[in-house]
Amino acid sequence: MSAVATASVRRLEPAELRRWLGQLDTWLLPGCRYGAQHTWPQLYRRDGDGVSFGGFVADELVSHCAFRWAQLRTADGLQRVALLGSVATAPDWRGRGFASQVLTTALAAARSRADHVLLWAERPELYQRHGWRPGGMESALLLARRPRPDLDGVRLAQVTDHAALHRLHAAKPLGVLRSPGAMSALLSTPGMVTVVREREGAVVAYACCGKGADLGGHWHEVGGDDVEVAALLAAALHVAEQREAVLLLPPYRPALPARLGASVVDAFTVDGPMVASFGAPLGPCWVDGLDSV
């Protein structure tokens, strides 16, 4: 491993960040159809609210990460959090401690307005020394398409449904608070299939699968009561032309697997986001896939 060096770390203003988006795409999503601004729109789209930090050697960007501040509805009430991701270093500069320098600066900035920082990490062991702890395991179900689902009222979502979907999201006991505008922007993410169930002219359930280059084949966000969501998911695999798909299961839906019945062919766990807390530990919480970064 090369010796630790020092990078000049600074916050990237939006106009400067756009200069580096192509490079970030090659680091974070090599060979993917969708880039960072399509996969994590709240961080990188022009109407997003992401905060990016870059590490530079001379004028060359060598490392990067980004976060956004949010309010998280938890079992202990509203919590101020920062959702952090897109940690990457240029291949030729890895192993020199640049990611650690960028993370340290970003964590200090996040602390100014957040009590907790959540980080999605492929290799959690690399982040524990920076103050993050494992956030616990989350449940997932493997669903198989069943014949003859109830397709009544099931269709692809339209822009005119966004307000109804926002109301369903706002009714969840756990999750990130979103404005109607933020919800609409997220539902417009390329590479995503959103299916709704309508009864008597009202949308009663929705489900989202995929998000840019992320979460392909995963139904990562659902809204509505368990009965309607179960009926919708059984139909949604047909609408999305999927034989199998994964459902990320929120902890407040323990009865949903039974409602899904024979559609469930396996149950397993996945790593949740890591957490760095600046005071009391973060209590039970959930971040829907649309908000993950």
C-alpha cells in the first residue's frame, strides 16, 4: 500500500460539481446506463439538495463523498440525520488515505445540523474506525410471480398520482420526511417502475422497483395498508414482467409476508445502513429505497 498523503479537501459548489459528474459516474457506476444524477437525484440533480466534498491533489479530483440532511421519523420521534454515500476514490490514488480525509471533513460538516449520520457501505469494516457502527440487519423477501393475480385497478403510476402517493408515504410510521415536490422528483427517477392500485377512483397503494442504476429487481418502497400492498405486489410482478423479484420489507410490516402467501419463496436479511451518532444512539428506524444514497 502506498504511503498516506494529504489532499486538499473542500466543499464542491453545484456548478463545480457538474464538472466532475462524468468522472464520478465512472468511479461509482462503471458501465451503467444511468449515471449518478439519475440514480441519486437528491444528491446530484440540479433541483437536489446534496452537499458534496472533494479531495484534490493540485487540480485533480482524487476522492469524493456526498450527503444530504433530512428529518427521519423514528420510533423515538423525529431525528435530524444526514444520509451519506457516493464514497469513491480514483483508482490510481487508492490506498493513500484520501477517502478518510474526505469523510472526516464531511462528517464534521454533517454534525452542524444532524445528530446522526447514516452511511450505506459495501465494506462496513472500512468505516468502523471513523465512528460508524453497524445499523442492524433488515428483512427482505424473494417473491415469485403467481398465476392469475387480481389486476383490477392496477396500473403504472402517472404524474397526476404523485400527490396521492405523497399522502401514503406521509402516513408511514417510520421513514424520511419528504415535501410533495421532493416526492414528485423522486418518482420521476429514470430506470424505476412505479405501480399503483386504485379503488373507486382513489389510489390506495403503490410500489417502486429500481432507481437509476441502483436497486434493479428490488421493490424498495411501498405505501398503503398491508392488504392492498400485498394485492398490488402480486400484480406488480406481472406489470413489470418479472418472474422473481426482491422486496425490501419495512420493520413495521410484520404481517405482510403472510398476506403475500405463496408469492414468498424465501426470506433473508441484508445489511442496513451504518450509523454514526453524536449523542444518544439512534433508535429503530427505516429508510425507504427512494431516500437511500
